[in-house]
Amino acid sequence: MLPYKTLITINREARQPVYQQIANRFASLIREGVLKPGLLLPGSRVLALQLGLHRKTVVAAYDELVSQDWATALPRKGVMVATNLPDIRPRSFQAPASPYAAGPGFSFNSIPSVATSRYDRLQSGQLIINDGFADMREAPLEAWMKESRALVRRPRYHQRLTYGSAMGSLHLRQQLVHYLTHTRGLSLSADNVMTTRGAQMAIYLTAAMLLEKGDYVIVGSPGYFYADLCFEQLGARLLRVPTDAEGIDAEEVGRLCRTHKVRMLYVIPHHHHPTTVTLSAERRMRLLDIIRTHRLAVLEDDYDYDYHYSSAPILPLASGDHGGNVIYVGSFTKLLGLSIRSGFLVAPAPFLEEMARLRKLMDLHGDNLPEETLAALLADGTIDRHLKKSNKLYHERRDQLTQLLQNRLGDKVRFTEPAGGMATWLTFHKRYPLTQVAVKAAAMGLLMSNGEQYGHGTRPLNAIRFGFASLNNRELAKAVGILEKVLTQSAQRFGK
């Protein structure tokens, strides 16, 4: 209910009767658009109590409103603002424009952006080729809900679910120490771990702690556009280093460190975004040498680390001898396949202590219930079992997609089968512009990126990440079939 006690002011010294003051104020609120046509006004007893008046005074005010056609009396319901209102033009009414309709009356900063695919217009029967997400249908949702219910039913649950540290749940951080030690070979303690709302928050917090306007940041090319946008928004100047089949060019990184005052290196050694390549062992050792020599701050993005098929994953740079210079970020969001933002950040304790102060300026503490739930699922082995199951499933889907692309698209596309992750980097022949292919595919029921975002800061790539993990074999076949039709029709149209 609206705060009528503050909206309606009564002057008992005025010559105008109180009931008329109330009626006139209601009429003004209707003209201003505060009270909309069809709105049911509060009962006479309720309004009388709020205004400190006798009920008969309010009844008289409502009668006045009805007599002037501002309101309608509804039997057994009360008084409603009339749908056909009196005004300068009788029996017509147009509510005033919202004060927000014309936009802000103040200046504000412009945030860098790229055009990304819109999946919110998905219609029944349409498929999506996404960037490489887990299959939500396979998510351990029942286990998650069961553990969440168990937590809130415990006698002392409130002690863990109240306001906590900006570093995140201690229980989860302790479980992350165990998890990261056994899966990544990291040597750390709970003081070296902060939980975040996804990896993107960790990337932004790290960049905000390190970067000032004009600082140089080395990034891969092509690279993860949301990280690039983050650095650009903070005023950094990006130095783009080519990424090939062995990952980022370590020698070029070293050369730039000698010729520029580089503040930070952003690198995705495992399943690089967008190309899915993995940093070779030789380049990994060379980068570690450069990091130590130049005391270079490194933001290592742990992208899709948990999904590997052809061989064991390489250990992250953070597990090597980096001299305390590597800040390691990752996420459980994609692993779980749930709409739960759950990331982590590993760094020296003094750095995280300062970062916790920064984090409090926008987010006082973590999401305690989801964090405690995740900690429990890590402890009881649910996450490990889910990983083993989904690795097997996504391995099969990768193989299925590889076969479909080879058999049905042939020389129309080019790709290298990824060793892990949840997407294949698919480059289309230049005679098939993705800006056109995406439009035609959508008309046939397949939503996909037009690839423009992957070329942020570089030349157009005419390539997309074909996320295979979220599509079953039937859906993969259907998606590739639609692409085959689009590309075949395009070739026939231009006689190619």
C-alpha cells in the first residue's frame, strides 16, 4: 500500500472542510499519475486510522471523489480510481510520462561493450549453439537442494549463514584448499583463497587492485573479450600477443616486458578462450622464467580446467615456481551447470586482505548458503563424482560433434578437435560470412553467435565457439544439419 499518511496532508486551520481537502488531494495524485486508473483505494477504516480521522470523514471524501467521477464505488469491494477520468477533455485520461522516460538528467561514464548473442528470445523448438556451457539437465540439482535443506534445518545453521567475512565462507575456502591441492598441485592455505560470485568478479577485483589509467596489460589475441573490456574500462592499454596452436607467444611476452613497463599479464593456459588451445610445456616454462625475471603480476584464468579428454591436464602456472606473482582465478559455475555464481581466487594473503576491503565496497560478504552447500558437496565427494560423470558424457559429445563436422560440413569449416573443455573453435570459410549465416540459421530454428565478439580489438575472425557440452547427440545432429543446409544454400546461391 502507498504511504497515504505522507501523501495526504491535512490543514485543520484551513477554511476548506477536511473531507474536501482529502478528496482534492486524491484528485491531484490521480492527475500526477501516482494513483493509476483501476487502483483500489484503501478501505475507509484503514485510511481513517492512518490519517487519525473519523471514518465518516473518509467516507465523505470518497463520496466526493465518486461524485466528481474521479472514482467508482464497487459493491463489496470498495472505491476504485475510475478508468475513464475527468480532465480538461472530459472522459479521457493520459497518465503523465514517467520521469525516467526521457533518460538521465546527469552525465555518466560510458562502459566498453561488444555485441553478443541474444539467447533471451529463445522460442519453443529452437536450439542454441552457446559459448561452451555445461548441460543444465545433468546438473547435480537434487544433491544441491538436499544439502541446502539439510543446512537450514540444523540447530545452529544461523551461525554460518549470518554476515561473514568478505573473503568468503571459511568452510568452503578450506575445502577449496584440499580440492586445488589434489587437482592442480597448488601449495596454499585458506588465507590464500577468496570466494567470489563467479570468475568474472575475480578478474575485475584483481584488475581494480593492480591497474591505473595508462598501465600496460598483455593479453592474448584473439582473447577473452570480457576480460579485455574489464581492463579497458579501468583505463589500461592492451598489448595484444598472438595465440597459436601452442598458446600465447611467450617470446613476444618477454620482448614486450623488456620494451614496456608492463603491469600485468592476463593468460588462459588451459583451453584458451576462444580458441581452446592449451599452452605447451615449453612455453609454460618460458613464461615462468619471464614472470620471475620481471616480477610480473599474472592473472591466470582457470578456464574449463576440470574437463579434459585426450590426456591429463597440464598443471597451472600457479603450481610452478612463480615467486608469488601469479593470481589464479576459477569458477564452479560452469562445472555445476547451475545458475549459481561461484568462483574463487588464489593469491598471496596480504594481497587478498586488501582485496577484501575493496570487495566490501560493492559486496559485503559472500553468499553463505550456496557457499556452505558447495563446501559440503566438495567434502562428501558429490562434485568429484559429477566431474567424472560429466567428463565421460562431454567426451562422447565432443567426439560426436567432431564426426558430424567432418562428415557434413567438410571443407566449409576448419577446426582442431579440442583436448578438453566444452567447446570447439570453428572457423568458417570466408565465402560464408557468419553475420549472414547466423541470421539464416535463426530462421531455421538455430540460435548462434555471428562471431563478432571474438574479434574484439582485432580483425574479424569469421569463427565461433561451438559449445557441444549442453547438446545431446540428437541436438548436435540437428544443429549441424541446419548449418549444413544454410551453407549449402549459400553455396548454391552464389554458384560456389
